[in-house]
Amino acid sequence: MVDDNSRRMEKLESNLAHLEHQVEEMNCVLIDQGKLLDRLKKEVQRQNTAMQTLELERIQSNNQKPPHYQ
């Protein structure tokens, strides 16, 4: 009976250690994904600003003053 309890306890401890390792790995992946998401958000914002600037320049270049204003 004592041997059976010892084996069960060792198996539980082994499983717990395995689960703790998996949780730590998942936490690292989650942190990395958060950092990547932040970088991608900044890149999208930068590209959005650049596209707005280009669009404004295009509109301004096509919107010339009438001859009597020049």
C-alpha cells in the first residue's frame, strides 16, 4: 500500500512538473505574441499615416487654383 501511494505521488509530481513546464512555455509564447502584436500595430499606424499623407498630396495636386487666382 505504501509503495502504491509512493508511485501515485511520484506520478502526480511528475505530471505537475510537466504541466508547470508547459504553462511556462505557453507564457513565453504569449509574451512574444504580445510584443509582435504591438510592433504590427505600430507598423499599421505608420503605414496608415503615410497613406493619408500621400492621399492628401494627390488631392492637393489635382485641386489646382482657377486661372484668375494665379
